[in-house]
Amino acid sequence: MAVITWSTTDLSPSGVWAFSGGNTVATESTSSSSSIRATSGKSTGKFYFEISVSAAGTFDAFVGFIPSGVAVTNINLVSAYCLRASGWTNGFSSPFSFASGDTIGFAVDADAGKAWIRLNGGAWAGGGDPAAGTSPSASGLTPGVTWMPAAGADNNSTNHTFTAKFSPATFQTAAPAGFAAISDVYQISGTVRDAAGSFAARSVRAYVRSTGILAATAVSNATTGEYVLLVGSSDHHVVMVLPDGSETAVNAQILDRITPLLS
């Protein structure tokens, strides 16, 4: 299974999206309609993912999943399964409204053509039960289609942020029984000590070695010195531990060719 993040190219419009967290966090800055899709999806089996949403301005977001062969601009049209903040929906029979700061969970059984939705880890909409396969919020999903997480915002709204929670380590609430995460995640972990050899809280960054792109940041634990960085691939990374403001004569610690492990 591949690591899945937001796509930096399969989006609309171009030039208004900014990415962070190894492309797991996408923020748009336009008052026109905008939409974005994940880098990949799944066409078989039972899978689960979440999308968290927030906005600095007027809130009018929509989230859901879309076939791989359909233009990302059509996320809120008939070809996709979409839930809008107001409670409007395309494809779901038991919609709910959501607000800035909420997390929407999606459980999809691609083989059975069913899907379930829930808000902030609560009860499944419409009294559904993905583990039992009963009372889905959507049914009749086309078999063999690769379903990809997607999100966006409508006109007259701006500065929406969509956080992809596609792997177990990032879920707000565990996937239902029998459902796997839509994505893998890799991690880099270690321990930081200060110049005196004591465990210390320090800023830690991981960069993809081949591109120099910032993949993840963390702050080590002040008591144990431990840190964990979640990254999107098993490619070699460079890890940098920065000294704090009082360590004016201390250089950053550089760890090269670090291979992340599957989390």
C-alpha cells in the first residue's frame, strides 16, 4: 500500500494552494471555487480515512471522495460523493453539517459499493455500522473505480485548510473493525541531548534528501529527549536538530541518510 497525501498538482485553481506537513496539510487562498485531490486511492477492499477542516474566513468547505478518472473540479457534482459544511450532500443519504475545526471520517467498502460517514469520531450517520455492513450513508458505488479523498471550498470563502488524516497514526478515531487505513505512514524517531549530555527539548526537522523539501517537524520531549517525525515515504531523509536560543556557540546536529520505518 502506498503513502497517500494531498496532490500538489491535481488541484484547482493552480497557484492558490500552499502545502505543509509533508503535503498532508493543504491551505487555499482564493475567493473562487477551489478543490484538491489525494495522490492516490483504492479500488478494492474496506478502507478508512479522515479529513479535518478549518478556515480563517467565511467557512464553506466540502469533503468526500471522487473517482480517479473524474476532474477534481467536479468534487461537488454528480460524479463524486461529497458532504458540504451546510449539510448539503451529493451521494450521501444521511448528511450532517460541520464547522471549522471538525473532522469527518469516511469508511468505504469498495467491493460492496457502500460508504459511511461520521463527525468527530461520533456515531455513524443514519445509525450505520460499517463493521456489520448495515445502514450505509451511500450505496451503489461503481465497482472497480479507484476512489480518492478530495476536498474544496465554494465561492465567497477563503483560507480553508484541509488536513489529510489518511494513516492510523494520524486518525482522530480508530478505523471501524475490518477497515484498513487508506494510506501507510513512515516515521523517524530518535533522542536529543544538549551540549551537557542531558535530555532536552529541541526543534527537529526532517528533509527529503533527494529534493530538500521539508517533510516534517517536531519538538523533542524535555524529559526524555524523544521525538517522532511522521513522513510520507521511505526515501532517505536528512534530520536536523536545532540548538535553542541560549546555545549561541552550538551548531545544529545533522543526521544524514536516515531511512524512515513503516509506522
